[in-house]
Amino acid sequence: MRGFETSEFQARVERAQSRMVQAELSALLLTTEPEVRYFSGYLTRFWESPTRPWFLIVPVTGKPIAVIPSIGAALMAQTWVQDIRTWSAPDLTDDGVSLLVDTLTEICPADAVIGLPDGHETHVRMPLGDFHRLQRGLGTRRLGSDQGIVRALRMVKSPAEITKIETACAIAGRAFQRVPEIAGEGVALDEVFRRFQMLCLDEGADWVPYLAGGAEQGGYTDVISPARATGLRLGDVLMLDTGLVWDGYFCDFDRNWSVGQATRQVRDAYATLIEASDAAFEAARPGATAADLFNVMNAILSRNSGDTGAGRLGHGLGMSLTEWPSLIPSDHTVLEPSMVLTLEPGIAVGDKILVHEENIVISDGAPRYISPRAGSELPQI
Amino acid sequence: MRGFETSEFQARVERAQSRMVQAELSALLLTTEPEVRYFSGYLTRFWESPTRPWFLIVPVTGKPIAVIPSIGAALMAQTWVQDIRTWSAPDLTDDGVSLLVDTLTEICPADAVIGLPDGHETHVRMPLGDFHRLQRGLGTRRLGSDQGIVRALRMVKSPAEITKIETACAIAGRAFQRVPEIAGEGVALDEVFRRFQMLCLDEGADWVPYLAGGAEQGGYTDVISPARATGLRLGDVLMLDTGLVWDGYFCDFDRNWSVGQATRQVRDAYATLIEASDAAFEAARPGATAADLFNVMNAILSRNSGDTGAGRLGHGLGMSLTEWPSLIPSDHTVLEPSMVLTLEPGIAVGDKILVHEENIVISDGAPRYISPRAGSELPQI
């Protein structure tokens, strides 16, 4: 099923509001795509255009209020949000700021603190000049931190959210299985990238916002470069890492293939990656921390020397390609059932790297793979 | 050719620096994907991940300095930027802020003003909490406005940039020609969306960040909704509007088709759209303003009644799907050769709308279509 029952949004808002009471916030002010969508269900690819700001207010009581450009009114009216206030954007003299000030002034008392997501992984999606105008316009009402409320809510997924992520994972899994149809010795990497995105769409993806990868002799130099036009060669390790979307939710995992026979060093390194993600899977139980998963993987990976530069060994996943928490030594987030994580060990092999990634759901007891778990033998094309 | 000669980036930086002298700015601080890429050439889809902030500093003299997560070091080293300072991100206690403070303190005098893009279509892509830490860390050095410098530069394209946009347009043009292969009575709109993105990739797109459209009886309700699973019916008008990317540059135009025979009202409305974009094309000469193009189109469109809610009738185009200027009555940006614009007239037809869009380059004298100009007859599938 696409979309969500209204009860899903009601529950999200109620959970936010109970935390807002604790935090003494009169409202949340949300400006980015996932934040607005989380509480409203407003799903569109139109955010690709940087022109217009969009605002959703979650008051401490009552339903969210949308303060948005008129071009979005018809679509927002299809969500559960009823109070929709629009202006004709872009407006070069007042691009929604006074409408936003008026709305916040109407619903918040004079000593209100209005919370914005302000921590890691967030930004305020409105012009800095308008943000300052908003602050001035609010007078005694103050813009402050949301104290991590939105992050905390989004980190633990509902059953309906998990189903959407699983659907995205299943689509990617089928596309990865078909890679031998499109990749092999002599095929240019940029052609593999294009054809792989077509496979993702053919298997049911709504769109493919993210594809990265690499293919060099015995590994790759990094995992974020655009694909080159050079052909795959025997001895290359091809890696494709995709974040495709189904109904607004991402998968994020990769697969590796050796073009022809891999060296023993490469095969051993790959097996070490799988050993690391298997070990993290075993450790990924309620009560363990994000740091624990890092440490479990790092203990195995550090048998090999060398830093991949990635900065972490996995992360949360959901409405965004990457979400809280981070699998790093300093992230002591305690795992809870219904968190969705990626396990993403990386390893240096000579002057190259190899990276493997799986997606899992934390459950009571053992977790559950939602990407099709890879075996310890590097597949060959 | 992919990428740019180094001279392209040198010229961009020199133009920025000469304006920075006038504006008494010691440096520009850039945080978003197109801003960082414009001065560095740093091209990656990794920005899809919201986790890590990225910073590029353009000092008033000398080359740009990158202050970035270590995961991007290898790719940034392939650009013309030589001074690359990295930290291991995410860092929960100091996510690049002190490294950024140290770098700005090193290169800017104590009374410096550091310019950030702060006007329409911009935002600061870093956590608000970190932005406040940055301000405090800079002490007497002040974060101010870039006074529109980045916008002004990006608005006028180089020949190499225009070639990339033209390449994207040509790819989309070929994909649009093939729509009769994938769309027709009974085919679900979401299937058309998936298949059309595959056509774009098949014709050479690197990726397809944006696809919108609609298909209802005699028009569509809006142009930003996700595609429904309902099948096309006789009498529907199908519209597809894509922003696909080639080598980091967008096209942005649409095409309409009638499923079976269209009514006279729909055909007349469509012909009016083409008349409007043709008239704007004729008016789009150096010295005319963005507002002039709006007025030319609006005079024709307002023979029909009704507002489409779009808020404008076209915009700039380049590294982003939508850029400055906006074709609205209040945007008095004077057109110059080498600006790339979309002409995007919309019209109400009963309770539905129709939208048409072309892409053009402003030249000395008459402009030039870079999308394959549509005729005044609504094509039928």
C-alpha cells in the first residue's frame, strides 16, 4: 500500500507533542523534505527545485499547519493536513516570511520557544536572510532547538515504514541479481551505472536518487566518484551501491563482483568484510549501542591495516539515504526494536578499498536482514 | 567532453574575487552542492546523504580551499583545488567547525566580513547549532551576505556550460520522442514514469533527479504530484516534465500528449500555450527583462481565465533544476547573452491546467532553442 493511514501521522504528531511538552516548546518549525513529509505525508520530487521554501508547523496541541507556496496547495490538500496557508512564490519582497510570522504569532504565546531541528544531519532550508527576518518578526517569541525530537522519532520506524524500506530493498536485490546481464569485461563503468539504474526502475523503483560505486584492479579508490567511461578489465572489482526509493523510503546497500578471477588477497579481504557484517548482525540487539556495532566490526577489520576514510561503518536508514545513528566509537545511541540500520564495513587492500553493506531491522532478540544477505565468496562476472 | 578545463574555474574565481573586492568581502563560504561544485568542479551524488557538511572557501585572493570530510578527499584531489583540509566525519563533538574556524581565521583579517549566499533560492547547508558555533568561533570576523555574487555569476553561463545543458536537452528530446513506445490507453501513469526514466537513461542521462507530470481528463490538477497507478484513459492529457542530468547540468522541459482525440477546448488551450512561449522566445533578447517575458506570455494566457498557482512562467536553468531569474512581474533582471532560461506558460482549462515548457539560450540578437521546439498542435498517442 502506498501512503499511510491517517493514524500513522496522528501517532507521530502525538509522540512529538508529548516530547514538546517536556521540552517546553510551543511548536516545531520544519523546513526540509523529510521533516515536512514525516508529519504531513507530503510526497513530491518538487523539492529538487531550490527556488521555494516550504514550512510545516507542528503546534504543541492540534494538527500540523502548512505554510507553503501555492503551487503545492492541491497536493497538500490530499494529505491529512487541513490548515494550509499559501502564498504565490517566488515573491521577491516577502517569500512567505510574513505569512509564517503571522501563523506562529497566532498559535504561540509571547514567551514561546519554537524548536527547529539544529543538530547533526539537519539544516534549515530557507534563505539565511529570511531566517534573520523571521527571527526579527517573531519579536519575543524565540527560535530554539528541537532538542533532537524529530531525530528521535524518525529513528524508530513504524511497521508501515519498515514495509516500505523492505520493498525498496527487495527491488534493489532483484536489480543486483541482474547485474551479470549488464556488466562484464569491456563494458564501460558509466554504461554499467546507466543500465543498473534502468534495472532498478524495471524492477519497480519509483526513482533512483543515489548510485555510487567503482571498478579498479583489486578494489576501488573511493566510493563516491562519478563513473568513468573506461571499460571493466579482468581483475577489477566492481561495486555498485544504490539508494533507490519506493514510496518515499530508501534502501541503501551495495554488492561487489570480481571481473574474472580475483586474487587470493582480494577474496580474503572480501570474506573479512562479510565476517565483520555477520558479527555486527549478531551483536545488533536491543540494548547494544551504535558504538558496540562499530567495535565488533572494527575488531575484525583492523586485522588488515589501513583506513578507508569513510568515517563510519554504517548508519540509520529510512526517509533519507542516511539517518541517525552513526556506527562510530562516539555514538552511544542504544538500539531499539524497529530501528533500521546499514552495516557497512570497509577494508583497505593495498592502495584500494573494498566496502560491503547490508540493511537490517532491529527486533526483539535477533535482528532481521532486509537486504538479501551476501555470502562470504566474492561473486564473479 | 566531461568536466571543464582548469581555466574555467580560474575565470569563475577571478570574476568572484573582483566582485568581492567591490563588496569588501575577505572570503566566500559555500556549503551547498552547486555552490561548492561551481568553484571546485567537485561532482558527486554523495550529497544525497544529509549526514556530512562540506565547505568551500573562496578567498579574495588565491585559490579555493576545501574543508571537507575525509571520505571526499580522494575525489576533491582530482579537481583543481589543492588546499584540501579534512576531518573524519561524522564527529559528534566537532563536525568540522573548529577546522573551518581555524582556516577562516588563518586567511581572513580580524575585521573581515565573510560572505554567504543568503538570498532567494539559497540556504546554508550545515546544522543551525554548528552555524552558531561557527559565528562564535570567528570572534571579530563576521559572517555576512555574499551580496548576490554567486547568483550573478552562475546566471550567465560559459560556452562549456551551455554545451552540457544542450547535451541534457538533446537526451531528453530523444526520450520524449520515444514516449509513444511506453505510453497509451490503459498503461498506468506510474508505469509511464518508470519507463520514461529508463528511456532517459537509455538515451544517455547520467541520472534523472526530477520527473513530474500528470494525466487526467482534459488536463491535470497539478504538476508536482507522484504518479498514480491508474491507467491512462481516452481524453486524458499526459504531461511529463523532466530534469535529467548530464555531467552535472540539467535540462528542464516538458511535453504533452493527448490520449486519443482531444477536445477543441484542450487543443485551443494547448495552441495558446505554444503561442505564449513563441512570443516570449521572440521577446527574449539582451536588454529585455525577466518581467518583460512574463508580461508577454501573460497577455496571451490571460485571454483564458484562471490561475494555475505556479507562481511564475519560467526561470533560469543550469547546475540546478531551477535558478535565477524568475519570470514574474517583479523580477527586473536584465537578460544577457549566455543566460539559459525556461519558458513555462501555464493555462487553466476548466478545473484542470496545462503547462508547456521550452529551454532557450539568450544570444546577441535572437535566442536559440535548446529543447526541440514543440509545434502548436497537441500530439496524440
